[in-house]
Amino acid sequence: MASASPTYTTFDAPGAGTGTSEGTIAASINTTGVIAGYYRDNSSLLHGFVRTASGIMTTFDVPGANSTVPASINAAGVIAGSYGDDVVGGVLWHGFVRAADGTITGFDAPGAGTGAGGATLSISINGTGAVAGYYTDASNVSHGFVRAASGAMTTFDVAGAGTGSNQGTFPWSINGAGVIAGFYIDANNVNHGFVRAAGGTIASYDVPGAGSGAYQGTSAQSVNAGGVIAGYYTDASNANHCFVRAAGGAITTFDAPRAGTGAYQGTIGYSINKAGVIAGYYTDASNVNHGFLRASSGTIATFRAPGAGGGAYQGTVSFSINSAGVLAGYYTDASNVNHGFLRTP
């Protein structure tokens, strides 16, 4: 667990915009403290960046892309993400991996739509270079995929996943053993958690207290080396609460202190490290965001990044925590501009 006196480092990517909803988003931090993320410029275009532990920042774009969005970085510095191409009627999204030397490889999942709205989205990369994510087909239904470092791809659907537009299977995290955690959306637009073993066996689950209405339910976000899953669930009142699911299936729920209880308020768990420390954020009754860390013992520490605004939809969002307890995320200031931050124990 982090100490009582952490150090905060804030940063902006070169070229990041300074207008409303522009700026820098730190998406993922690896075991050596290297951060991958993206920034929105003053033309509302998205670009990737990588920041070394010493603070050196390199920006990049996938050649020919109109948007580049890194999502995850592994211990070797390999980044997984997505990029968009302009096509008739909108944007077509593709997955990519960027090697530590800067070499970029793009890819599409078999069955991915090829027109506007089609997408192959890389969400998480593990230490072996395997990437988990999802693709949308020509009917806008989502399906899971896992891509080996060699490029071999396996697609899958969770039993019970809906087959309508914006429904389907959404892998969200893959650990070093190849275990994937995510969620699926059923035919009634309700979310349910799932865990997929490296061999392909899938188990689904619902957190006690999760709502059963449209856009409610269980959303797994991260799985650690031990197979422990963190995420959140949305109840029948549309308030959010965090959960942690042990590898054996036992589920514990919790809320950050002072988390709001109204619709779209509450506690969101985004990332869990190998020690079982969960990082995320909570939204209070005034719709301000605050960061939190929860130790495996259940102790919760809340925090605010320096410079974070105190107005509605401003504040601090924790995205990713590494094995040393170093946390990366972003904050939104009083002018609604986003900035990256690093929290070191």
C-alpha cells in the first residue's frame, strides 16, 4: 500500500491541446515505470505518446492514421492500442502493436467490419506480447479476440452475449498466463462479467447487487498475475460500486469513502497489481472525481492530483498501477483541460 506521503509528478505531452476536453491521458504504466497514453491536440485529433521513467516523452502516430490511441504497455515496452482511418461515412478502427524500438504493426481481426464504424480495438497486452481486445462486425456486434505475439489470432464469444448492435463480448485485460477478464452485454443490454482461461474455457458471473436493467450489471476491468479480477458493477439505481473477485470466484464489494450514491456516481475500479492493490476513482455527490487505492487488506486511501479541478466532471482519475505501487492517470483542471500524472509511493 502507498505511504502517507506520496510524490506526484504531473506532465503534458508535447503538442497537447489546452482547450476544453483536450490534453493528456496517461493510460498504462509498466513495471519499470514507463507510461503509454495519448493526447488530444487543439484540432481534437488523437496522438500516442510514451514517457520513460526519467520523464523523457516521445510522441508517435501510426502512419496514415487520423487518430492513434495507445491502451496498454508491457514490461518490455511493447504498446498495444488502436488507430483510426478516415473512410466514407466516418472512421474505421484497427489494432496495432508498437515495439520498444518504435516499429508499428497494424492488424484487423478476422470478421471485423470494413466500413465506417467497423473496429478492431486492442485493449490489453501481457508480458508475452499477447493482446486481448474486441472487434465489431458489419452489424456492429462485438466479439472477443486474443492475438499472440506471432500474430496468430483466436476469436471468441461468451455464451449469452447478445447479437444486436452494441452488444456482444468485450475482453478488457489479459495477464501473463493468458487469462482474460472482461464482460459481455446480453440481448437486454445488461452487462455480465466473464473470465476466460488460457485454454479457452469461459466462466461468467454477476456481482451480488448488480442491476438487471439495460446498461446495468457487472463490468470486469483488470486481472492480475494471480487471476484476481477488479472491476465495478452498476446497481438498479445506476450507481457504481467496485468489486474484487478472487481466482476461486469469491467476490467482495466495496465503495470508496464519500463516493456518491446517485445515478452515474460511485466507485470504479480500473486496475489491480500482483499484490492485489486496486486503483481507480470515485465520483462524489457533486460529480467531482477523486482517485483511490485499495490495499489487499481492504484499507482505502483517497487522493487528489495537484491541479485537479473541483467542479462537476473535473478531478482525478486513476487508470493503471504497477507492481511497485506506482500509479498513472490523468486529472481534469478547472478549465476542463486534461493532464497526465504519476503517483509514487
